[in-house]
Amino acid sequence: MEGEKPRCFGRSRGRVNRETPTTVDITQLEDSAQELVPLMRARGRSKCSTTLPPTFHACRPGEQAWGVHSSIRDGVRRGAGATGIASDSVIEEGLSALDINPINVSSGTKTLKESMLDDDSSSEQGKVQIKPLGAVKRSVLSTKPEDVLSKKGTTGRVVELQTNYFRLPTVTNWQLYQYRVDFKPEEDSSAEKKRIVREFKEMLGGYLFDGTMLYTPHKYQKDPMTFFSTRPSDNTKICVTVQTVGLLAFGDYHYVQFFNILMRHILESLKLQLVGRYYYDPSACIKLDGHQLEVWPGYVTSIRQHENELLLCAEVTHKVMRHDTAYSLLERCCRSDSGNFQKYKVKIRDLSQPMLVSLRKKRNLLSGQDCLIYLVPELCCMTGLSEQMRKNFLLMRDLADCTRLVPSQRMDRLQHFNRCLKTNSMIAEELKNWNMELSEYLLTLSGRILPSEKIILGSEVRCGPSQAGNWTRELCLHPLLVPQEIDSWAVIVPNRQRRDVGKFISALRAAGCSMELRFSDPAYMEVDDIRIASYVKAIDNVLRSCNPRLIFVVLPSSRLDLYSAIKKKCCVECPIPTQMILNKNLTSRNIKSIATKVAIQINCKIGGAPWTVDTVLQGLMVVGMDVCNDTTQGTSISVLVASLNKPMSQYFSAVSIYRTSEELTNKLSANFCGALRKYIEHNQGCLPQRIVIYRDGVGEGQIPYVYEHEVGTLKMNLEQMYGGKVYKMAFIIVTKRINTRLFCDGNNPPPGTVVDDVITLPERYDFFLVSQSVQQGTVSPTSYNVISDNLQLEPDKLQRLTYKLTHLYFNWSGTVRVPAPCQYAHKLAYLVGQAIHKTPSSKLDQLLYFL
């Protein structure tokens, strides 16, 4: 494209995305900005197109193109991008036509009731008799095991809880007609599509249109129907075709989609701004002028069929908006100051600015859409946080104050949201037209608090968690469950920190003394500088000279390249456990606390274990599975971690790198068989009596594949390993990123709180568990979905086992959010995906070297 002007509107080269917001990955942008400088200088002020890294990706037609999503919930999450804010909010006026009588349909004039009865269906008290769905009927996948009669437990203290759900006492229960609306030539902007369809609202009658599908309670006589309109921007003639897809009856799968589309229109009626997938309120923004940022509060909503009724889930979210634009970032980097189409009637100041080129997603390419979208940097507002911002303590503290809501604040926000819906006259009219009603208060239900667990230390010492939910104090006063003798180890340290590390080693020995963890004198290896080559050479010298069980490495700073090089060296090339520590922690005020945690980590990395809990079940093997992406290699990482003994103090881990779902299934299967063989080695040739698998990293849309392929493959493996004998296995999907919140008397519920009714799903054997204790913000429960189970355990025992396993993550002397094997798998997957980028040596597969 050298010297060529970007044809922003040509279909062969791509189109400017004329509907915003649009986001851009700021991290990639900042890395690429310097590369743009010589390009801009070489071309002077001529127009040019610059292709940025592939992290700039586009969206489906009419939606937003996103870089890194930076939604903030209960604190500030990583991610930065850029977004352009649309200047108008489209409210579907066609909804109000539902109460117009008569309604003009293309072939004649009929009343609403007559239009609804065009298919000869009968009416009772103004309602349409529900008939079976035609072409669009789709059933919900039921993953509830057939032999599970009840998923409700009874153990624990019953407690009244509130949730972030609202009841819908009445909902639309009419028969609806679903139509597909196509535009020729193709139109990308959903706002423009809705404007065009709105021109024919008198002919269409009452309808709901989301940019692709149109829902209406009456049947059109002509099929397909064709309309013609003109696009004001370039006077192009647009042919609009409305064609039948099928019927929707209340209770059908796609009927729930209709409710959620209606809910999005209602949010638009509240004048909320769509940014990405969620709606935010710019009028209620919190300005952080000192940091040139704004925090926009918003809402995430979802209507779904739960155990006995449809419920609306509403959650508070936040978006960090920056005052600068993508262009201002380029301007700063390039030190220099689009196009012809002006959607917002904003004059582009610099016609020579480089365009941001966005690649469409694969599903859009398969549908024949243009592969490239050009974005004008000047119209793209930056969102999220850069690395420099994340290192700003004052900024992060101020953001946390805005976004980390305590339960009472979150409940107040949700009730305010409810009042806005009920008091807005236009929304009230729309809900009335669609026969929908929203309850006034948050949903109340019954939950249970499971009994607290006893932590087992060395010498059979038992203790319970403190009020803060941890056992750190008791851990420092008693022997570890399985202490190791650190009799051969080495310390690699920059020569300037030699004195500081000596003091820390003394603190390390003192911390280990009460835990019966003894450290011998280490071998010291000093490095003259902080180059990667110097550290690698020091590791080689240490391995040749003293053959240590562990290498203790002092890092001058949190440099990822240095950390990655050392981990790759010691996990792949020369397998040996390593313990890293930053130089600043050697002289920290909390040196005693840091030394205690480091001592426990070292003990675990060479085969020890600090504590356990009584799991009761004999012959139990617990498996944790997780996956993550390696963005630098374009691959994905799958990790399996399995327990090998009853105290859950020994583990086997396996890592695989894959590219396709089929490859993932095959490698998980191979790793699972490897774990079974290791279990046999550790248990006198016996196979596990029961196997419980916790699978993390599964999205909602991936459940059918996991259910049909992964579970099926593992069952075939078990049949082969058990030689046709009966085996007992449960496969549980673990989901952390959910919108469900639980409240107890306006506070966070205590650890061990379980909910297994009302807000669970009828087609699943599922439950929610709050296992962790949080001191700030609102606690997030974890969802557990049992998709296969022949353990013959009551729901109580499976829930309690899950809660017990959250006590066994040795990197934290307290409960964590997921079972320990699952957390170990996540920790290892993150290490490989972020630092090692290769499969670790099998010589380390029975050590927790990744803690």
C-alpha cells in the first residue's frame, strides 16, 4: 500500500467502521508508535495507511470493534484500549407502535389481534394460543446427569440471602414471528439499519429489531417483503428484504433472546451509552481530573430461565475512559500533527494522520464481509490503563475507591437501577406494551453456610481459620505437615545486594525454625551485572559446582525478559526448582512475613507440604484442568494437575501446547492417562476409587463441546485403564467470571456459603459457592456445573468436598476461590503462557515448582 490513499469506503479494501465505540489495544499501539515515525516522516503530510499488530480486531456488523476489554468490577483489572463514543443513542421507536390500532401491513390494514391470528391460531382472553415452534426451535442442552434426582444439599446452617436478581412477575407470552432483515448493498451500522427500518414502521406495525432479526406479534402477508430507502450520506439506494425465519412460542430457546434484546432497548431508553458489550452512564461519570481519567458506571443485564421462573440478573460494572485519543498518542510519539465521510459531522484536523487498520474476526470473514476496517485515530478515545498508569499507586488507589463497591453500595446501585426502570414513563409504556413487569426489590432466597474445616499441620495439630479466614498465625507456630531438609541449595545475587541477601537468609532460617524447616548454608554465586547472559552463566556454574536441589535468585527489578530467561533455563533446559525474589523485598519492613511465605514456597517446590484437611473419601484423585493463551506464539496452553495421595500433599502436572479443539482433547486425554499411571505408582498399583475433575477455562458456548468430546474421551480412557470394571468419576466445570452476587444482611456472605436453588439452572446439576474471604469490595461466588457424575455421592458431600479443596492452595494460608488443583493448573498455565512458552521438563512433573 506504499503511497496509496486508504480507500475507506471501497468494499474491496475494507470500510471505515462508521459506528462507534471502537477500541484499540494501547499496549500494542505504544509499542508500534515508534515504527510509525519514520513512515510518517518519509511521506511527509501525505495520506497513508499503516497496518498495526493483529490485536486490533473488528466486531460483527453493527457492533463495536474491541482491542483489550477493560471492564472494571470490584477493582481495577488489566487492559487498555481506545474507544470512539457514538454521538447518538438509538431508541427503537417501533416498540411504541404495539398499541396502535389499526396496524397497516403490506397487503392491507388489520388490527393487532387480526394480524396475530393470520395463521388460524385461536385466541383466549386476548392471548394467542402457543403452538410448537417451527424452523427456529432449539432445545437447551441438558447436562444434568440422569440419575441425579435432587441437587439440593441439607448440611450447614440455613441463612437468608439477597442476590442481584429481580423477578419478572409477568412476561411476554405471545406467539412471536421472527424475520431476518437483509440490506443490499450491505450496511455495517446498526444505527443506520434501525433508521432505515423505522421508515417503514407504519407498514411493519409493532416490532423489535436488533439490527439483524426482527420480532413482531403479527404475521406479514407477503414473504419476503421488499422495501427501498436511500442512504443520506451518499444517496445510495438501499434494498431492504424482510424474510420469515420461523415462529417463537413462549418457552422456546430463542424466546429468551427476545427478552434480552428488549432489555437492551430499555437500557438505551435510559440514555445509557453502549461501549463494547455493556451500557454505561456518562452523565454519572466520576472525574479523576488529576489523572485525566473518567470512570463511567454501568450495568450488565441478562434475562434467563432459572429453576422455576425467568429472572433478570443485573450487575454493576465500570469503564475507565481517558481524556486523550489514539491520535493524541500517535501525535505525542510522532511529534506531528479521516477521511471524506463525516458520520459525526466532526472536522478531521489532520488529513495525514495514519489510519488504524482493524482485522475482522474469523466468523465475519467467513460470511464474506470485507477483511479490513479503517479507524480514524482522532475519533478513537483511549480506554483502560497503560502499564505506566498501573504502576501509579495514587491512580490505582483512586480508581479502587470509585469501582470497588461494598455490598451495601452495590445493593443501593441496583435498587436505583430498578427505580429508574419503573419511573421512566417511556420504559414503563414499553414494558406494558410487551406485557412485562419487573419486581420492586432484589430477590431473596435461602442459602446454607457449610461447617468450617479444620486445618491439619504437622504432629497432628488441628486448627480452624481465624475471623479473617486464614490460619497464618497457627502456621508460624507449629511444624509443617511434610517439612523438607534444604540441605543443598544455591543463591545467585548481584554483587551489590550480597549483604542484603545475607540478612534475608538469616530471617528465612528463623522463620523455618518453628515450622521444623531447616536450611543449610547455601552456596553463593555473585553476578557482576544484570544482563540475562550473566544470570544464565551463573546458573550453569552453580549446576556444575554443587548440584543443588533449589536455586534462589535475586532479581533487581520485575523485568519479564530476565524472569522468562531464568524460568526457561531452569524449567526446560536444566530442570531444577527456582525461587525468585525482588531485591526490594530483601529489606522490606515486612521481612518476617515475606521470609515465612518464601520458606513455605521453597518447601513445596522441593516436595514438601505445609498442611492438609480431612477429605474423608478413600482412594480419591482430584484433577484440575485449565487453559490459557500464549499470545506471543499464537498457541494455547493446556495444563492438568492431579493429586496422588489422600492428604493431597503430592501432585502430578502435565503441560501441552495446542492449536485446535481436537488437539486439546487428545492432549488432555494423554495427560489424564499419565496422571492415572503416576497414581498407580504412588498407591501400590491401585487405581483411584473415585476421580473428581474440575475443569476451568470453559466459556458458556464451549460447554456442549466439552460435554460431548472431552468427557466422552476421558470415559473411554477410563474404560481401558479399568479393564471394563466400574469406575467412578465426576466432571465439574468451574466458572469464576459470572455476574451473580450474593449478600447477607447487607454484607458479604461468610466463606462456605452455598446456593443450590432458585438462581441455579433447571437443565444443570449446579451450585454457587463462596469459599474465599474478602476484606474490600463485594465477594464473587464461583459457579460449579456437574456435567457428568456417577460417584454416588449426595449433593452435600460433593459441595463439602469442593469447599475442602479450596483450603489446599499452598501459596496462601487461607481459602481461595477455586479448588486447589484447579488453582495449581491456572498458576502453571500462566507461567508457561507468559514466561516459558515451551513444555517444561517431565523431571519436574511431581513437584510444585511453579508456585
